[in-house]
Amino acid sequence: MTSSGRNLGALAFGFLMLQALWAIAILPLGFLNAASLTLLVSLILEDFFIEHWSGAMNRKIILRNITLFLVLGLVILGASRWSP
């Protein structure tokens, strides 16, 4: 991959993470649960980007990542105390 492609990928990843941080900040979560949810989003997005760039993206990987995100996201959201 060329350096311009890497730069564009880093820009896209940074933009998506900024949007995720903004959306998570709106939720009435404690800071540890918000950080856990942010880390989960970051790792899932990173895996999507790596698999896409390596050319190994397929339905199994997509379903694995979505399932992992839903299960762990529900655990994080279910374990949190929803503070006003």
C-alpha cells in the first residue's frame, strides 16, 4: 500500500473514532464504561481496516466482528449504571 493510501486510511480511522467518541460521550455512562465502549469500537474498527487492506475480508469476519461488538457492547451497557 502506498503512503497516500495509508494516510487516507489513518484519516478515515481517526474520523470514525472521533465520531464514535462524540456519540459515546452523549450516553449517560460512567467514564470507565465509556472508555470500555470506546476501546471496543476502536478494536473492531481496527480489525475491519486490517482485514480490508489485507484483502481477507469475507462474510465470516464481518459476522464475527458484528457479533463480538453486539455481545460485548450489551455486556458493557448492561453492567453500567445509567447516571443522569
